Amino acid sequence: MFDSLWVNVHAATMAEAGSPGIIKNAAIGIQDKKIAWIGPQKEMPQKPEPLSEHVHDGGGRWATPGLIDCHTHLIYEGDRVHEFEQRLQGLTYEEIAKAGGGIMSTVKSTRTASGQQLYDSALVRIQALLREGVTTIEIKSGYGLDVATEEKILRVATDIHDTSGLRIQRSFLGAHAVPPEYAGRPDDYINFVCQDMLPALHQKHLVDCVDGFCENIGFTRTHIEKVFKRAKELGLPVKLHAEQLSNQRGAALVAQYGGLSADHVEYLDEAGVKAMAKAGTVAVLLPGAFYFLREKQLPPVDLFRQYKVPMAIATDHNPGTSPTLSLLLMLNMACTLFRLTPEEALAGVTRHAARALGYQDICGTLERGKAADFALWDITHPRDLCYYFGRNPCMGVVRAGCLCDFESSPPLFFEQRQAVF
Ligand code: NIG
Ligand code: FE
């Protein structure tokens, strides 16, 4: 007996490398929030009705694993539309940051916002992602840069996890920028991050992972290495914003610390790719930031293929460099801008994105034993998700076996709710 059973769907399991793993006319049986059976419906042991009290007819829709947005900065106050205009006038992202704008302008507004304000605005963003089939989201802090505000952001991320029903990973990004009270003293700030901020937040169970920004306008390798050492002492996995605007050999550093992912990586060289391959570090590609900053340097996709470094795709949602809330648009951009194949792009928001979060045993594919997280689509083949842009064919989202009610906020999931297609 299954808690619920989906029939009359076509599944793209994403379980094998290099293929969408298509099962036409599939059935998916769910037990204890996990996939208990998946395969062609005609191979099911019995007729559907006796197998479950809750049989859902998928109406011939396609089911993919629930999408995973493995890199976002979703919790912040205010926008940076003024900087968008400045960049259109010819200023660069670095110039704006050096003049006190950029990350610092979002830090200012986030420090004065209440937790409730941050929760409310983040929830609207979460709903937009969910509406496109996203069931797992990574959220970074990094717009506080003091203990109180970093805590406020990470508590909001925790509340979103508890109230939205979505799976959230919380990354501490204290090493994002030097806050005004430490101006000109990055070493002191990094010591503060390592000795005070990170241990305090970790002790409050608010941190799942540790991230940093290794860049000319961010922190040096030496700074980042200190943070990584501290993270390892605390037993926390690491990841890094690396090689976004220049080659700082940050990806090799994060690989050296067994990191989950190196993100952006446009300026990465072959030595860095090799180091990532050896460590099993995922390359997280962020076409939204590349596009929005009108960057020219492409990530080394051929080298990732050659050395078998898994590529993930994410929105990098943030107010400065990637104010998008469409992971589907990122699929299209990963193909058009970075020349990924549709299969690679789809793996980038499912199987490989799960791995970028260390969740490869939990979600990211439709397989027995994995979470019953899936999205239902009005498409004729999974590659359609990469082909269309500005069209959302998502018809339903199932998270932990329960169908989402898109109308309610925070979202609600119902085991018994009958799918209506
Ligand atoms: O992923 N590069 C650093 N962090 C963000 C941007 C943050 C911001 O500009 O607010 C990124 O692009
Ligand atoms: Fe980012």
C-alpha cells in the first residue's frame, strides 16, 4: 500500500548521467514522504485503486524531480535599480562597489529592516520560485555582516524552512564584504568572523554551510582560508564565490577543503578545474549574473566536460547582480549563453544541484528512496523546459508527497488534495 500514487505521468528521472531517464506512462508510488516505487505503469504489481486511497491522475503531464536552486541571496531589504541605471551609463560593478554602493548598500537597508519585513519579502520570492517547480532552495546570509543582522537573516531562512514546507539550506556568508565599522581592516573583520560571528551562529544551529567571496573587491585567498579552517573545525561544509571577475585561484582553494561547490567560475583555469575534479567539487554556473553584468568571459564548460566536473545551474537571486526569480529562464540562458545541452542544463537544476548542496542521497532524481519531490509540467519533452523562455508550463508541485496549493501563502501542501488538470 502507498500513502499516495500518481499514475498517467511521463517521468524524467534524471537518475543517469547524460540522459533525462525517460519513463513514458509511468506511475510513482509514495510512502513516508519518499518514492517507494517508480516505473512504467503497466509493470505495477496491481491495478492502482487497491494500492492507495489517494490515486492522482497526472493527466499525461511530465514529472521531473522538484527543481533545486542551489545558490541564492534571497533575504534582503531594498533594491539596487539605481545601480542598474549607473551600469547602463557605463560604470562597472567593481566601481560601484568601491564607491560604497554594491553589497554595502543592501547591507545598510537589511540592517534596519525587521525580521518580519525580511520574512514577508523573502516569502514572495520563494513563492515565485515554487510556482516554477522549485522545491529545494539554498539561501545565503551576507547582507548583515554583524552578529545581530546575520542572525536575523539566518532566522528568517529557518522560519521559511519551517513554514513554507520547502527544503532550505542555510549558508553563512559573513565573508561577503568588509562592513563600514571595519573599513580598511579586512584582517580584523575576518578574525571577527572566525572567532565570534561564525561560532556564535553555529552554536544557535543557524548554519548548514559556510560560503565566501574571493575577489579583488571581496576577500583574498588567505582570508578565505582562515574562514574555511574555522568552518572545518566546526564540522561545517564549505563553498565559495570564486573566479567571478578575475582568477584568484579560489576554486582550487575550496577544492582543497573538500568544498561542495565553486560558484560563478568564469575566470577558472585548467589547474582549477582539475583540482575540482579531484575533490568532487561541483561547478555552479550562474548565467543570470553573467547576463546582468554583461560579462564576456565564459565559464570553461569544455574543461568541465573533459574532467567530468558536474555543472549545476542556479539563479544567484540577489538585488545587485541577478534580480531574477526564474530558474527556468536560467535553464534557457545556460544553453544559449554557456552552450550547455538541454540535458546538461536539466541535470544542473536537479541531480547536480543536489550534489552542490550535499543532498545527492536525498533529492534531485526520481528514484526509489529519494524524497517524493517533483514538478508536473505541460510539455512534450523535458528539453522544452530549456527551449521556452518567459513561459511557465508548471502545472503542479509535489513536495514530500504532498501536492502544493499555489494560492495560499505561505504555501500549503496536502496529501489528499486531488490533482485537477
Ligand atoms: O553572487 N559576488 C558576490 N555576491 C553576489 C552579489 C552580491 C551583491 O552584489 O549584492 C553574487 O553575484
Ligand atoms: Fe552569489
